[in-house]
Amino acid sequence: MSESTKQTPIPEPVEEFIKTFYKAFLDNNVYELHGCYENNFNKLTEQYYKNSPWPEPIEQVGPLVNDDQIFLVLYSEVYYRHIYARLNPTLEHRTGSYNNYCNLFNLLLNSEEGPVTFDLPNKWLWEIVDEFIYQFNQFSVYRSKLFLNKKSSDEVELAYVQEHNEVWSAYSVLNALYSLIGRSKIVEQLKDSKLTSNNSNNINSEIAGEYGSLPLYRNLGYFSIIGLLRIHTLLGDFTLALKTMEYIDLDKKAFFTRVPGAHFTTYYYVGFCYLMLHRYSDAIKTFSHILLYISRTKNINKSGQYDVVTKKSEQMYALLTILVGLAPTRLDDTLHNGIREKIGDKYVKIQRGGEESLSIYEELFKFGSPKFISTSVPIADHVNDPLNLHWKIFSLKVKNIVFVPTLKSYLSLYSKLDLTKLAKFLELNEDELLSILLTYKLNNRQLKWIEGELLNGEYVNVYDLDISLENDDGKTFIHVKETKNIRKFADWFIRNTIKNNAVQDVISNSDKESFNSKDNNKNSKKHQEKNSA
């Protein structure tokens, strides 16, 4: 921090805001805290600190809040987050923010006085976890650049990072998240809620304990589970990432749906894990749900996270395009139009298949993937980018599937086909065709979630055509069978034509009956007139 920045006087509206913020904290007024955190802070940022940091916590803000160390830790969390969002953080900022998070978690977890008595808005609790992981990710990128460009890197910064391995280490970040989960006993609470089907807000204090009974610890522990989902995905352990969500259901009543950022993050990382585990049906279902939700609410709530949500939705559309190419599925019209609008001609090329589509798959994968974290020290002249490593692994599966659209176009025309004949159509030898058919058969059988944990599932057919091979008189034949009930449009038109004719008959008969009833009424009136005469 430069001296000129430290000596910059605090504007009067900002000083009043800090005092109001502090008073809301002392009064434990969560509603007022939310207003200061969500609205007033952003307005003052746009007015006074669009391109500069907020007042320095210790020297400038401290005297205004009686040097309250607990409040200064909370203010510092927002202070450093603003620097990451609007400015270019230095090594001093990165280490300062890490130390502040350590102080915050030590305050929450290891205070001699027991659990803290203050509470914070749910949105702030979520963003503490979210920003903690984001800054860990950013430091990983920063460290890699220092090691890969030692000649041009600052010697002081390089020496500090080499000597202080504990700063933003994967172990310290994971330890903090697991400690928050353990202290709050949120896993035990969620497990008990599932076993007793208790969907209410009633807390079992015997299970929750002294810490878990408080909303701050319970909600922070809950959001830390989603944080583990994210961080295990970034580290490349997709199975463990889904395992951490063992007791959280993906439904509309889940607690994470109350905070938009947590909602989008959960579905994005669950969907990406399913994609990397080659469970394409589950990934399509996950992405489709959250993209439809975003499309219906984007004009209702344009909060400060709107740009982030827009970027995430574009990434999910890219991944959904990959999934539709690997496992063709009928999508909602809104999603289909979104893909055509955002992806354009690339979507057509993926549907067409073939080797030309591989470059499109790679481009969409690298755009839609999260920023993976490498915990190892990068080495010059080696492949150090974890994104490229994950693409190489994923592409092994894609290379075997790009021929499926062409293959299906021929299989859909036959119920039984000679292998040699199909090989001539595709201009392949029989061994190559057998390899492609085996890949088709294996890829067709995939796990699909039905109920229970996210890793559970039953094997189902993904494609609408299944195949089997049979030797007959020295020849190999391919038997093709439809595995999905394809809608027969001819039957639909015939059935509805019959219904239409039946309705017309009823209408015409009702008209005749009404006409006859009118004639009968006239005749009866004439008969009555004659009798009266």
C-alpha cells in the first residue's frame, strides 16, 4: 500500500457508512447488515472507489470503530475482496487477505470464549467461502507464472513464495473448509434431517451441538460443503467432489437455492463432474435445470453478480453443446434457441460429427471448464497447464464418439445389416468398424441417477438405437433395435382425425336435435291455439 493511498482522507459519506455498518454489527441487526453489505457498499464503491481501494482497515477504519478487532476482520474481508474485483492485487494484498481469512476462521473455530454471538447475512456467509476459494485459485495461477518466468519475475516475490509454502496451500484451504463443516456438525444434521424426513427449520440441538445450533455456524458449514464440491472439482477429483454432496439434495427446496450464487455454483460443478465422469444424461439434466432457471429469472434480479451469472451460463451452454453432441437429446425450446444463439455454426458442426468437429469440441471444452488448480510446482518445458491435461484425457473419449452421428444415420435405415456392407458405406476396413461399433455399444450403456446420492445410478441406454452382432454362415450381421419409444406421427394424425370426426358428429347431431325440438315446439303451440279456439 502506498503512502499516498494511506493518507487519502475518508469522504464524509463513507465515514458515516462505516459507523452505520459498525453499529449494525454491534446491534447484531442482520437486516441492517445486509443493507450495508449488499447495497450501500456497492453504491459508495461506484461513487468513490471505482478504481482505488477502500480505506485501510487498521490505520484509517480502526479509529472510527474503537479498534474493534472482530469488526476489522470482517471489514478487511470485504476490503480485500474489492481489491481482487476492481484492482490488480499485489503479493502484499494476497498474503494480507490470506492472513485475514486465517484470523477470521480462528476467531470462529478456536475462540476461548466459545462460539461467537454475532450473525451475518446468508449472502455474506456464502461469499466468504466463495471468495476464499477464488483467491486460492488466483494465487495458484500467480505462483505458476512466477516459477515459469523466473528470469522476468520479481526476485523478492519469487523468494517469498518459495520460502512460504503454507500461504494459500491446498492443505490449509481444505483444512479450513473441513474444520467449518466439522465444527458445525452440518453433515450429521443433514443426515438426521434425511432419516427423519424433517424438512422444517427445527434444529436437533443434541446433534447440532453448541456451535451447530447457531445459524452462522450451520449456514457457513453448509456452504463449505458446496465449497468442497468446487475445490475438489478444481483439483480434478470429480468422484470425491460428488461424494461431498452426499446429504444435499438437488431440488427446489434445498437451502442453497436461497442464495443465487450458491445455486448457480452447485449446479455448474455437479454438471461438470457428471460430464467428466461420462454420465452425459445426468449432466444434461443438471445443466438444463439451472439454465432454464436463469433464463426465467435474469430480468427479475440483476444484482451485482449478474455479470458472473451471465459468464457462467455461457460456459454451461458450451458444455451442454458438447453433451448434446456426445449423447443426442431433445432439449427444451428455450435451451435449443440459446445454443443456436450463443454457439451458432459450431453446434451444426458438432451435430454433423467427424474429425472436423474435434477442434470445436476442444474450443468449447476449454471455454466451459473451470480454472483447474495445479498443486505441484510448475517445471519449465513441461506441460504444466492442468486444463490441457484434462482435455487430453477427455478427448480420448470424444475421439471415439465423433463418428457416432454418421454411424447412426446408416443404422437407422436398417433392422439387419451386413458388416462388410456397412464398412464399404463408411469407407473403413472391418477391424476399424468393429472398434467403432464396440465404442458405440459401450458408450450407449451409462449410469443415470434415479434417486439417492449423486454418485448412485442405474445403467440405461443413451441412444435410441441399440446393436448386437451375429455370425451367420461365415458372415457378420448387425442387428439394430429401437430402445426408445419414438413418436409415430402417422398414428397420432389418424387417432386425432377420428376424434375430430366424432366431435363433428356430436355437433351435427346436436344441431339436428335442436332443430327438431324447435319444430316440435311450434307444432305444440299451433295445437294449443286450435284447442283454445
